[in-house]
Amino acid sequence: MTTITAPHTTDVPTSAELVARAQELKPLIAGNAAQGERDRRVVEESITALTEAGLFKISIPRRYGGFETSMRTMLDVSGAVAEADGGTAWVLTLTNVCNWLVGLMPERAQDEVFGADPDAKVSGVLAPTAETRKVDGGYRVTGKWYYNSGSYHCTWAVMGIPITDAEGTVIDQGCALIPRSDMGFEDTWFVAGMRSSGSNCLIAEDVFVPDHRVLSVPPAIGGTYPTEHTDEVLYRSALVPVLALVLVGAQLGMGRAALDFVVDKAPKKPISYTFMTSQKESTGFQLQIAEAARLIDTAHLHAYRAAADIDEAAARGEYPDYLTRSRVRSDTGYVAECITRAIDILLSAHGAGSFADVSPLQRIWRDSATAARHAIVAPQVSYEIYGKALLHVDEPITPMV
């Protein structure tokens, strides 16, 4: 097995070093991709290799041996892994962003997760599909949460809950941090794409969650977090922009992988029922490749601009204004749209062989298409949010901005 072991040092690797670790693991991850699809979970060998490379630590506070990096680094590491397998990258991405959510919570909660286990992995579903009852010192929580990516590998989970008062009236919305050992499991993930993400259902039956492990969502959307460590730049980043943009990191890598595959095959692949002995001879094919590459480049430009909006505001100690946050939502949707269009072009350019079981292109297509339909990524919603913000139309369609 190929593993890249994170050095035991206080030094924090650079973004380039972390991406290089991910790239060194590409043969292993790609080799396990088909098995992950069949198992409907990432192969444990890949999870172990990513763990030993430190790639689940990129959003864990340095106080616990994490790397506490940046939004841009999260995109680049996710993209590098997605060049090998989209499902593996999705699990890495969702785990890292849920680890980041724990970094917003009080130190007491962080200690229980990362202090007890520096390699802890947190999954999450923010939709409040649960019932709660206020009790002394916290809440009793009962609920089911679909679809929990990385559910096979997590040790904790951040789950959306309604926050109620003593009379049972819903007064707020929150996220409850719950040990995986306190939760049940239902195997529900039977899908066309992202099969290896293992996005199953986690279940709580009257689980006690103390107050310090509940994050109130409305203040967090406005930039007010309960962490005592306000000097830590990564945990000053804007909530919804991070939660949205992180989901397209894998798309960037899948787009690059699709383009590289089609370009690599072109010199030796004829165009059937023509006189052309290789696709690269065809002007039509050349135009398709140029268009797909341009769309993938455009996706990167928008993703990196949005990451800079998040990272630079956090570094300044400022919370991005509503218009900027709306633009990040729009950029997120546009990245997904551009990659989806690019892969569609590449499928047509490569031909019917794109859909052979042995072709990695068909898995890239299915994984990308599935990930692009995540609700918070949906372009039509994201564009409407941005358009209303530009026009000062005060008719919000979601609080998630």
C-alpha cells in the first residue's frame, strides 16, 4: 500500500505540500475507485492513506495538531483527490468542512472531539430533520438525517436540529454535535453517482446533547461563533460561503481529470465512419476540446475568486457583506454549471466509449452530475440570490447566504 505519512513536527505544511501529498496518492485512490463504487463506501485503504498523509487535518485547529489552512487549500486538496476519484474526494471534503464546523464551537466541545482524538472525523447534515426537548444542561434529540456523506468513517456528526424551549416551542435552529457511537445507522445510499461517498442515514433516539455542543445557526450566519479563539483566522471565515464553496472543490478536479483523459486518448482514437485515424486531426474535435478547457478554466477562476473573498476577509477580521456572500453563492453555482457543461462536451467528443464500464470517464460523469445537484450548489437558486442582492430586492428566498 502506498502511504504518505504526515511528519511528526510542529511545522504546518504549505498548501502546495498538501496538494503534493494528495497527488502522490492518486494511483492508490484511483486503483480503489471501482471497488469503492461496488462497496458503496470508500475503500478503507484509501481512508487510511489520506489520514496518514494528514489530509483530514486541513481544517482542524493547530492547537490539536491540525493544519488550520484556508478555503483555497480545501478546494485545491479536494480537487487533487478528485482527479483520482470523485467519491473519495467528496468524503474528504465533507469531513474537512464538518471538522471546520467543530472549530467554530466552544473549546470544551473541540476538546471532546480533537483533544480526545487528533484524527477524529466529523460528518454532518445541517437540515433540522429531528425533534428536540429542552432538559437541564442541554437537549434530548431524536431524528434521522439523510444523506450523511462519510457515514462509515466518521467518529462524530454535526446534525441540524430545531432548538426548543421548555414548553416545546421552536425558538431557534441549531447544529448538534453527537458522537457516532450514540447513533444508529440505516443503509440508504443507492444512487447513480457518488456511490462511494457512503451517504447513508444516521439516527438518534433520545440522545442527550449538552448545551456546549449545540451551535445556534442564525448568529453563525451573521459571523458570531461561540469559539473563544477569535485569533484563529480560519474560524473567522463566513459560514454559508464556506459550506457552499467547499462542495465544488471536487468538481474542479473531476473536470481536469475528464479533460486529461480525453486529450490523452485523442491521438490514438479514430473517429468512426470517417477517414480520420485520430480524433486530434479533426477541427470539430479541436473546437470541442477548446470549449471544454475554457469552461474548466472559467470554473477555476470563479472558485478561486470566491475563495479569496472568504480567506481575505477572514485574514482582515471582517465578515463579508451580504452582496459579497451572495456572489460567492452565485460563483459556487456557476462552477458546478461550467464543469457539468464541460464534461458533457467531453463525453460527446470522446464518443460512445465514454460510457463503457471500464472507462473512468463514465464514473467522473456520474459523480460530477450527482454532486452538482446538491441543494446548496443549485445554480438557479444561487443566481436568484445574487440577482436580488444586486438589485436590492428585499425578498430573501433562503437564510443560507
